[in-house]
Amino acid sequence: MLAVTLSLVAFGLLSVYSASSYVAQVQGLEDSHYLFQQVSRAGVGLVILAVASVVNYRLYQRLAWPLLGLTVLLLIPMILPGTEAIAPRINGARRWLDIGVTVQPSELAKITGVLWTAAVAVKKQDRLQSFRYGLLPFLLVVGLVCLLVLLEPHFSATVMIAAVAATVLFTAGARFGHFAMLGAAALPVLWMQVAGSGYRMARVTAFMNPDSTAAAGGYQLKQSLMAVGSGGLFGVGFGRSSLKMSYLPEPQNDFIFSIIAEEWGFVGAAAVILLFLAWALLGLRVARAAPDLYGRLVAVGITALVAFAAFGHIGVALGLLPTTGINLPFISAGGTNLILMLGMTGILLNVSKGGRA
């Protein structure tokens, strides 16, 4: 797992440099500006990975409530009026908190959601079959976190937090019928969120018919598919992407897989997908061999979080999912996401060692 993770990070550094060099030049920066940023973040993340790999994962079970409480406190300024100085609005959303260092609380909510859900699921295992005494308390707490993230707004992170929490609870023994009922009840709410937002509705319309909506929500998808298609079998060559030159928005973040497919072709894109498949299978192997239920649930939650994000990002790039902002784990530019992904890998490595240093 460590070898696969380091391979993804190393390939990510190459990809960030290639995808961001033109963007940096347009902004009047050195072409390696975003690369150096990503290298420094990867360094911090690897240190956290090393520390997390020797910290007994059972410690998070005792700290589950404080960690969740801290996450909620960090999320609250994102929605309060008068806090724009520390939670500025960028591209219509308030997702970043500047407290000396810039952090993205919604990213933190993903991992603390896993650690808290796993801890409480172990405690309530004998009641998980009951909706009122088992699932409902989780629904209230996770629902509060999801609401705070949704109000930023950060729709994709909201769905991710809910999906991973549901995965952990299902693994712990919650009834499938309860999830089916909640899913059916959530569909109208999700539809109202999409229909009530012009840009979300435009993206869904573009997803259904990208050719007829190029100017009204389908632009990103069209450019992404052009990048993927132009890569052919072996790609146009490292650093030679043309779609990154102001055609594809956020090429170093939301659409970095499209640039990878363009420059490295089908072979390179398939190699990245295989690395994520290997990571996910290794994560499930760690979960199966975990020495206790908490370790198993944490391993399943972390594996689901990385797998959902990876294949969500790839699905958007290939037009299999509506366009939304999902980082490609270990590869996309972004400090909070990369550091937390590496930290979660460290936790998974500790689970694989049975909590030993």
C-alpha cells in the first residue's frame, strides 16, 4: 500500500507541474509555482503519514467526539455572516478557512466523519438493526455535518460524507432496508438542491446531452472529453497538452485526469486507474485482517473515501457523472486534501499492523 501511495504521489507531482505550468505563467508566476506548493504539501503529508502509521488507531476511538466537535467548530464560520475575513467567498463558495494556515474544513469532515461513525457504530452495534435507537442518532449527527457543508455550498463533499458514513454503518450491520428508505426520502431533497441551483441544473442537463448545451453548462465536459479523446493510445507527450491552455478550467485540480489522459493516452490513464484499484483492494484486505471491529470499520471507511473520490473524479472526466468538483486523491493540486489523504493512509497502515508502532 505504501508503494502504491508513493507511486500515486510521485505521478501526481509530475501531473500537477504539467497541468499548472501554463496557468502559473498566465498568472504572472513561475511555471513551477504550483509544483513547489504541491511538493511542500506532499512533504508535510508524508510526515503525517509516518506519524499516523505508528500511533495506535484505537486512540481515535476515544477521541471521536472531540474530533467531530472540532470539525463542526471549523465549519460554522463558513456559513456565518461577518466572518468573510477568515472565510472568504471564492468562486461563489466559502470553503476555505484562513487561521494562519489555510484549511478546508469540509475535507476534514470526511475523515472525522469516518472515525466518529466507526467509533459510535462499535458502541451501538447491538442496536444498529433498529432505526429509532440505532440509525436515527447517526442520521441526526451526520445530517448536521452534511448541512453545514451543503450551506458553504459544497454539494459533492456533502454527498461523499453521507455515502461514506452509510458504507461504514452498512459494514457494521445496519439494515439495507433502512438505507433504501433513507435513499428514497433523500432523492426529492437532492433534486431540489439541483433544480434550485442554476449551475447545478445546467451541469445535469449537459451531462444528459453535452452536444446541445456546450454554452450552458456543458463547456467543461466538452473540453474534458476532447482532452481524453485527443490522447489516443499513448498520448501527445508529457507537458504537451493543449487543453490546459485556458480551455479546460482548473486543469491541475478538478480535471487533472483529463490532462493525464491527453498527455499519457489510454495506457497512462489505465495505469492510474489500476493503481487506484490496487489501493482499494489493499485497503479492503487490511479491513478483512483488522484485529477488531473498530479497525475494520475505519479501514472500510478510509478505503471507501479514497475509492469514491478517485472514481468520482474519473467518472466526471469521462462524462460518466455530472460535472462537479472532486479532487483526484494523491494527484490533484490542493493542500488539505493531499495531507489528509496521506494521513488516512498512515492510519490504514497502523490498522494493518494491529495498532503496533
